[in-house]
Amino acid sequence: MEFKTTENQRLIADMVRDFGAKHIKPYMRDWDESQEFPVEVFKQLGESGLMGVLVPSQYGGSGFGYIEYVTAIAELAKTDASIGLSMAAHNSLCTGHILQFGNEEQKQQYLPKLATAEWIGAWGLTEPNTGSDAGNMRTVAVQDGDFWIINGAKNFITHGKSGNVAVVIVRTGEAGDAHSMTAFIIEKGTSGFSAGRKEDKLGMRASETTELVFEDCRIHKDQVIGNVGEGFVQAMKVLDGGRISIAALSLGIAQGAFEAALAYSKERHQFNQPISGFQGIAFKLADMATEIEAASLLTYQAADMKNRGLDVNKESAMAKYYASEISVRVANEAVQIFGGYGFTKDYPAEKYYRDAKLCTIGEGTSEIQKLVISRAILK
């Protein structure tokens, strides 16, 4: 792995930074308070090629790799993690699942619309009673000739209401069997398919999170991704890449919180000197910078391995676990450095703090990451 920043990374970082300053930063507090999902922003991101970063150009995407992808997510998260989260979920989950496992007809039908953000994508695995225990999901599909009839519900689904198409994994066999689940592509407007309750969240409030509800939802067999029974195995492979996305998101939040705290520590004076001159603050900044550097190395290592087609099960879990945990720690220290102002919405620290926590939960909790890592090293 080379450590130098590529020209593509520099160009993408500059583009995302400029985009954030113009299209996100002036509005993000309003979006946060109202929990508005700004669909138009994602249309604009699509025009910039950021909603199909990993999609080959033949399907209308940018055709980049994971290094560029990580760079884009991290830069977005430095401005507003909600936007970074939705961009990541669209790219790595819904779009990524079809890209990795869809047949040619499905790719031709859906990827051009997703890569340009003409359509927004959702992805459904989690259910109200089966979070980490996905093998015991209760959303069930029963075959009826050339169709499947789906009943049940998914929750904590990014873009569950505004998404135009969703990839959902449902049970088509016995509970607890890893080969009893199947992935389906379901379009918005399909009879029996609807969005349920929208979640009122602590952070990431401009990234829409809702339920998906299936009531005798009738889906043609052509909408199955891969073979019947392969859905869970596909999902686990999709999540290997998705964990790199969350690591990048965590990295961006940590970098944003650190940069804000660093700047404030130089501006804020107490006892006739900037507070950065006090060892108590300087050592906090040293710890934050070191942890961010370590998280960055883990994240880009996983991205590099993914680009080379290597198994990243352990490395993506390590990157996601460490980066998400240090994101929370760095954001916490940023609030502390801002002091009383860190607890107010007039300064950026409190939002980084609220947004960071989701990274230790979404796409596999920290505890699940430790389970994945321990199993890998104990083989």
C-alpha cells in the first residue's frame, strides 16, 4: 500500500469540500432540527458522480475504487455526517448489492438510475426483534408460482420512505439457517410495500430512517438477486464493504471534530494565553490526532485490500470498530475543549458528538465487530 495521496483523492476532496461549503453547510442546522431529508442535495451529488462512486462507467457510474470512495465519505462527514451516511448507504448497500450480485439485466435496469441519483436506494436487513441476530428474521416470503408473497417488517432502514427502490433480505426457508434467506429488489409503489414510522433520532437527523412494511407484497421471481437462499451470504459480503463506509464516516466525523477543537483552542484565551498552551488541552489534542491517524491507516488499509479483491472480513471489522470508537472519543474531547460552548448548538462540537454514536451501532455494533475479529484470529 502506498501512503501518498493520489491526484484523484485530492480532486475528490477539493470537490466535496467546495460542495459542502456551498450546498450543505448553510442549511445543515435547519435539516438537523427539522429532520428533513434533503433529496435535492443527493440529486446534486449524483450529478457530481458521488452516488455511483464504485459503479463502472458502463452503468453510468464514476468507476472509482475504495480509496476514492473513503475520501469522499470522510470529506462529506467533516461537513455533515448525515449526508455522508446517506451517501454511503446508497452506494455500498443498495447499489453495492446489485452491483456485486445482480444479473446483467438487473444491473442494466437499476444501476444507471442509482449511480446518477435519479433513484435513491434503500437496503433492508434489520428487523424490530432481530438486530444482530439476522438469522432469525421474521419477514417471510412464500412462493406462489412465478411470484413470491412477502409479509413482515424491517426497521432502521435508511431512505425507507424516500427511496425509489430497496434491496431487502427476507426468509424463504427455516429460521436460523444461513441458506434460508433471499434478496429481492422491490420498487417503490409495489402493491403491499410501504414505509412505516420514521425514527426520531439523537443524531444523523438529516438522514432518513424508517420502517419498511410488507403486507402480501407480490414480487416476481425476476426480482430475486442471485439464487434463492443466497441472501444472507450476500448480505454478509455487502456488509464487509459497508463497514469500510462506516469507518470512513467515523474518520470524517473525528477529523471534523478535531479540526474544530484545534482551531478553537488557538482562539480561546484564558489566563492571558490561548488554551492550547495548557498541557491539559495540548495532551487532549495529541491523543485525538494520534487516534485519528491510527483510524485512517486501518480504514485505508481495508480500502486498499478491497480494491485488490482480497478478503477484508477481519480488516473491515477492525477499521469499523476502531474508527467508530475513536470517533466518539474524539467528539467527546472536542466538546470538552469547547467547554460550555461545546454544549450549545451555536458551535459544531455538539453535532459531531451526537452524530458519532451511531457509528458504533450501525452496520454491526462494536460488540459484533469484536466477534467477527475474534473469530478470524482464532481460526
